[in-house]
Amino acid sequence: MRCPIISLKLNLCKKNKDFCTTKAQRTQSFLCELCAFVVKFNFGLSGLGISIFLIVVFFGVNFAPAQEAEEVKITAKAVKDTVRAGRETKFVFHMQPAEGFHVNVEPQIKLALLETKDFTPVAEKFTPDANAKTLTTEDGYKIFDPKHTQPVTFAVKAAKGLKPGKYPVKTKLTYFFCSDKDGFCSFKSREFVFNLVVIK
């Protein structure tokens, strides 16, 4: 007996698993084993029913779900890639919401530095200055104007006595965004790595 929708025999899949070395072959092996299981325990499926069942599994195994649209596009860079020990540099995150979304001023945008003690944020929360373009919603919430790219800047200080050299600084930016269409709101975090060079 052959498995529906595939050409490998049941005994080939069950007795010669070393044959299934590529991803496609491993998938075929999985389908073959599944087919054997269904047939062995006789779930009352016809040959067509088994075929449909395996096709569903096949597509589930081989195709990843569609990725969600990006609500806020963010580009990040350091104002200066070099810094002296005990001094500060700045990280700038340019945030541009997709159409139909906005980023809230409150709760405040936060920055956390991960896996490092060589650098610390001067302030963990972002406070917009007078030049920031903001709006107030009908509900009284303050948001960044979604028609403009909002630069979000955090000062970061290098530890005193830090030796010259290259330092990758891993960061996590957390912000609060909303959908204008359905009112859905959520926190979201994104990670960025800045490669800094400490100089004398």
C-alpha cells in the first residue's frame, strides 16, 4: 500500500529513516508515519479523506503563517559612534507610525540597556521637548503627530575607567501605540544594537 499524495512506500519510511535526510524528505517521512498511524487505527477515513487530511498537515508543516504588518517603523543610530570613558553619547530612534496608527506620549517611551554594565542610560524615559510635534485626541490623550517622523533621543553614559575598545550595546525600546481604526492599543518592545568605540 502507498500513502496517498506521496510516492514513498510505508515500509521505506518506517524502516529506512536514514534515507530521509533533506527537509523535503523528512516532511515526507512525517507524512508517511502519519498515514500509517491513520490506516493502522482505522479512523474510518476513506482514501480521499486521508489525502485531504494529509494535505492540510502538509501545508501546515511547510508554510509559515503570514507576518503581521509593522505598526511603527523605527530606524536607530548613535549621534557619535565614539565616546570617552565617563562621557555621554546619544542614541536616536526615528519612529514613523504606519497609516492608521499612532504612538502615545503617555505612557512614556522607555529605553533599557541589556547585558551590559559598561554603559547606563542618563534617563530611562523619554520626555519630548518643545519641538516635538504632538496632538491631543478627542479622548484627551496626547500623541505624537503620526504625519511626522518623531526622533526619540536617549543619552547614554560610558562607565568611568572603561578601557578603549569596541563595545556592542544592546538596547530595548518600549513604546505604547494604538490603532485609529479599532481603538486597539498595546505596548511593544524592539531591540537594537549600537556598536560603540571607547577612545582615550
